[in-house]
Amino acid sequence: MSSYVSNERPQPDKVLVDIADYVLHFEIKNELAWKTAHYCLLDTLGCGFEALTYPACAKLLGPVVAGTIVPNGARVPGTSFQLDPVQAAFNIGAIVRWLDFNDTWLAAEWGHPSDNLGGILATADWLSRTAVAGGKSPLLIRDVLDGMIRAHEIQGVLALENSFNKVGLDHVVLVKLATTAVAGRLIGLTRDELINALSLVFVDGQALRTYRHSPNTGSRKSWAAGDATSRGVRLALIAKTGEMGYPSVLTAKTWGFYDVSFKGRLFQFQREYGSYVMENVLFKISFPAEFHAQTAVEAAMTIHEKLQRAGKTAQDIQKLTIRTHEAAIRIIDKKGPLSNPADRDHCIQYMVAVPLLYGRLTAADYEDNVAVDPRIDALREKIVCVEDPQFTKDYHDPDKRSIANALTVEFADGSQLEEVVVEYPIGHKRRRQEGIPKLVEKFKVNLARKFPEKQQRVILWGSLDYERLVNTPVNEFVDSLII
């Protein structure tokens, strides 16, 4: 008795088709999405400028072969590099993600949709320079913002109901997927070519989350998104050659992504693709901290002020309880030694201890010269996390999407401070009006880290006004950001 497997080529998986049709045909009309994308672009670039001041980041940048300059290649803001679009995407993606200070999306899967700017800006800049060299019109920044809105939506909508971290995979698989889709649109893929490109994303082996978790937390988490967004550009370019795709890459029995990498589960969807994610994205404005800790850090800053008014210090604390949500406990509730900055910015105890002691939390506070202070680890040992089921429920509620933390301090003399509760961080949509001026100020501070005063004024003139910016050729805008 024999059996056989049908060799009839199936129709493409619906997940791939839906993404392709959204990318190619959906019209973005929501004004809030466009205006938010404007601020997102500025903030994301600013995060990259700050990252360039860190040698550990800067050492990874530039061409694969030192000294290579690509004619009409994409330029890397804040540097003098001119590279092919794949390597430029890695460079831009690495700098914007390095300090964990760019935007965030929290759902069943967490991530940072602005990571996709690496591939979007590199592709748009390369296409623009090539067009100008051929006597044609370049793309405009409006095209970059359009790509950002679509990439945010693809990554964010898939993240709402599908937890890649629970099967051990890193969220950058969604960066690769979203970048492939949008880069494919930019380079003019047909519908069939785009579906092929998207299928290639899932044929790839996907990054493990091991570099984000104890005991292996390390600096790859700072360049993993750069790697993913550059791979997205590469796959789109491969599909442009007419390379075939794999239509049932998700659903194929035994050999498909669902069976091999997703424990047999199918992707679930809460909503159709539109512009919801960009409209509701979370900005990291005040602190370069893993987002589940943002409100805890804000509460710690408030407690620092209360300690000063009461004539007390952090050394007077006997116990500090963080009432929090389940995701925070799963990701950043960490005991034991912390071996590097990537380890420290994923430890809620560390991110609370530093502001309690110093009244601040900056990217520099994760470095060894600060972490060596013995008071930090002593205070970490006094901090415990407990889950509040309501906080967890509100975290998943699509109408709230809160990221709440509440801190209670108990002193050695038996007294305690009133609990400090912060439900929504300053970068949340519910605090957007309060946050945007601070976001602009953050951008200005980051510009000052890399550019002389005269160039700063030129950049601000060309970037802060929305109508002026969206009509600026991509290559001209990027040229204004070159060292």
C-alpha cells in the first residue's frame, strides 16, 4: 500500500495575500497617522544620532569592505557613509535601535516598528539618488512617511494576537516582514513578486530571543533589528529578479512555518490593516528604558523628589514593591548579576534603582562606570515585583493599552510613602499633547550631539514644519543630515 503527497502548486497563503494587497492598494487618509509619522521620523533619527556617540555601536557601521563607496548609494544620517541599500539599511537600523529609545508597540508580541526606518529610508534614498542621476524625479519624504505607516501597521497588527516570544522567536521577524513589504512597494514589485518576497521571509530561519534574556542578554539585541530590516530589503531585491516564492510557506504540513516554528498554531488577527498602529504607537520620550518599565521609572523619579523633601535617601529604604503587569514580570523582573548595558536596560530593578539614587535615568547610566556603584545592587535586592491582574487586563485592552506600574516604599523605621501609580507613560496616545513638545526637545538635544549649530538650524528649518518636510526630496533631506 502506498501514499503520496500532491505536488500541485497551492494558492498563496491568505496572510501573504492580505499584506500584499494592503501595501499595494490601501489609501492612507487618517491625518493623525500622517502627523504622528512625521514626529516618529524625527524621533527615530534623533535616537540614531545619540547612538552614534557610543563606540560599541559605531564600530559596526560602514561598508562590509572598508572604504567602499557606492555610486548613487544610500547615505547614512549622522555619518559620511554612502552604501548599497542593504548595508545602509543595516547601518540605519542599528543606530536607531541601539539605545532602546525609539518607539514601541506592546501587544501579544512586543516590538519597535520604527526599526523599519532602516530599510525604508535606505531604499528611498538609493532610489532617489539613482533617479536624479538618470534625470528623473526623486521620491519625497511623503513616500517615506507612507512606508512608515504601512510598516508600523503590518508589524503591529500581526503582533496584536500572535506571540513569537512564547515560541522562543524574536520580534524582529516582524521587522523583516514589514520591511520586505514596504521596500517591495518602493522598488515597484508586482503583486505576485511581492507575495513571493513575503514568502521568502518565512522560509528564512528566524532569530532566537536568547540575546534578550538571562543568562545570555547581550548587545545583539541592539543590532538585531538592523539585521532584520536589511534582510527585508535584500529579499525584496531578490524577488525583483523574478525569483520564485513558496506559496504555502506558512501552512504547508510538516515543512511550513506554522508547524516548524509556531507550534502548529495559525496566525490570529484582531483587526484589518489600516493606520491604527501609527495612530496609537508609544513614544519613548523621557527615559531610554525598556517600555514596560517606563511608568516605573517615572514613578521612581517622583519618589526621589519625595525622599529629598522628607530628608531621606534611597539607603533608608527597607523594601520597595512594584505592582505591575504580567509582561513586565516575564521580561524585565531580574535578579542576580548584570553583565553589560544590554542586561541592565532589561532589568526593572536596575531601571528603578538608578533614578531613586541619582534622580535621572540616561543611556549613559547603563554603562559600567555607573553600574559599579554598589548602592545600585544593594537597592535592587530590596525591590520585588508583584502582578496586578487589573494592570495586566488593562495592558491588553485595545481601548486602554496601559503600561501601568505602582511603587510603594517601606522604610527601616516602619513608615512608608503613599503608593505612586503611573498608568500611562508620557509617550502614550493619552498623553500625546503633553509629550510632543518634549519629543521635539529630545530631537533638538540629539541633533546637538552630532551637528554644529549652523547645521542644526538648517535641519530644524527643514524638518519641523510638516508641510515643508513632506514635499522635500528624500535625497536632499538625507544630505542635510550628513557629517
